[in-house]
Amino acid sequence: MTKCPECDAEIKIAEDAMEGEIVTCPDCGASYEIIKSGTVFDLRPAQSIGEDWGE
Ligand SMILES: [Zn+2]
């Protein structure tokens, strides 16, 4: 089971999920991009890529 790097909540990823899909933590609402490495999934923070919040 994949866990949220931020809050350790379980994040369910479909077995047929595709690399590059975005999942959202049900607990803290953080968004992650799915990275597939072999048969396991990794998560990479998907923080406002391509967006500029002006800070
Ligand atoms: Zn979380």
C-alpha cells in the first residue's frame, strides 16, 4: 500500500493506474504524480506544475 509522504495516510492506487496520473491524498489533500517503478508505485509531489502563484 502506498502512503502519503506528507501525513502517512494510505493512498489507494488502482492496479491499472498509469504513470503520470495524479492522485490526491484523502487526508491532507496533497496531490501526487504516480511514478511506476517495476511493479510498485512511487509518488512524486505534483505541486502546481506549470502554474505560477506569484510568490
Ligand atoms: Zn496526506
